Amino acid sequence: MTGPGPSRALGFKLFKAVIYGLLSLNILLFFEFGSLSETLDTAGWVLLLALFEIETGHLPDTPSHWRHLRLLHGLRLLAYGLVGYSALAYVLEHAWLDAANAWLWLALAGLIEIGVRRTEAGCPPSRLLILAQIGLFCLLFTIALIWAGNGAWLDFYDAVLWLIAFLTIELNLWRQRPQAATAPGA
């Protein structure tokens, strides 16, 4: 049996495009209904998401690959700056749930970065890396449920979209990873 058919691949691309479009729309929603910290936070994460998507799903393996990677890493630094600024601002604003959410996402992004680098090096993911990511996804989902329970529907909607978006990045990585994840010491 062969892999997924073209219609399934097209469906996945369309699904990702809708999710990424909705997340981009959230920048405007937070600009209109949220704080400056939320707007910058969302803009930074949308940029990071786009960079992860490019690197994990679309960057060709050509001689210009390294030039593209340098540009992506420079843009990633800008995006992390926006996100880090917002995470600190949430703490200073005593927006504790937003702060916890921001710092958990930063931790998850760091683990995804490690996963991307391991994949680029041809290494399988370690069990510890996978378990840590699952734990962070669970904590982030818990925060989303708290927002839903508090009636903060924009925050809940935004959180669920981000969970879906970052799970699609993980799907990109799983398609590229070596299959030796169960090897001794993995």
C-alpha cells in the first residue's frame, strides 16, 4: 500500500491554510479587543509559526539552503523578541494566566527547536523530548479550558487554534524523522 493520496495531502494543506489564516486574523482581533501585549504576542507567534512551517515543510534541500536558513534564523530571533517581550509584559501586568501560557509556549517552542535540529541531523527524537512536549501540550490545553470556564472565549478560541497549529508542525516533523525512536537510548 502506498502513502496518502494526493487528495489527502491537498486536504491537509488546505486545513493548515485555514488554521494559519485564522491565527493571522487573531492579530487583528487582539489589536481591536485585546492589549498591546496580546497583539505583539500573537504577531510574534504567527511569525514563528510561519518560520517553523517553512523550515519543517517547505525548505528545499539545495545549495541555497544555508542562506535561507540564516534568513529564517534572523527572523526567528525577531519573533522570539516579540514573544519574550510579551511574556515579560504579562508578568509585569500581573496577568498570571497569560504569563503562564506564554512561558509554557516558549518552553514548547524550545523543545520543537531541539526536535527540528535533531531531525536535520538525522537523529530520532528522544523519549524524554516527546514526553516533555506531551506534558506541555497538556498544560496548555488546561489553560485553554480555564479560559473557557472563565468565559474568556477569544483566549480559549486562540489557544485551541495554536494547539492545532503546533500539532501540525509536529506532524511535519514526524514525516521527516528517522523511524528509530524506539532504539535503545532514544
